[in-house]
Amino acid sequence: GKPQQNGFVERFNGSFRREFLDAYLFENLSQVRDMAWFWRLDYNEERTHESLGNLPPAAYRAKLENSNLELCH
């Protein structure tokens, strides 16, 4: 599809490229995997997201779990 149709994926890809791939020189593939794992944890658990009301995903999920709304899986 077009980038306009995949806005969330395009935004993630841009963030990953700018903040991770362009920011480091890697010595081997194992190092890339390890560092990417830590980057992903930060992105998915600690970092605030505009689309979630500037909350980190973990806090947003906890907020949903404590409300009467049902989570979509």
C-alpha cells in the first residue's frame, strides 16, 4: 500500500531508522539484535506516544484495564 494508508507503520519505520539504524555503527548481527530488542522495549513500554494521549503504552494499557472498557486483542 501507499504510505498514506499505513501511517502507523511508516511512523514506526521512520523512528526506528532515525533513532536506531542511523545512530549506531554495528560490529555484527548479534549486536544489532540485542540492541534492537532493548530499543523495542523502550519504544513499546516506556516512551510516550501521541496517539495514546502522551502516555507510554504500558501506562495506557493499565489505564484501560482499570476502566470499564474492554481491551481488543
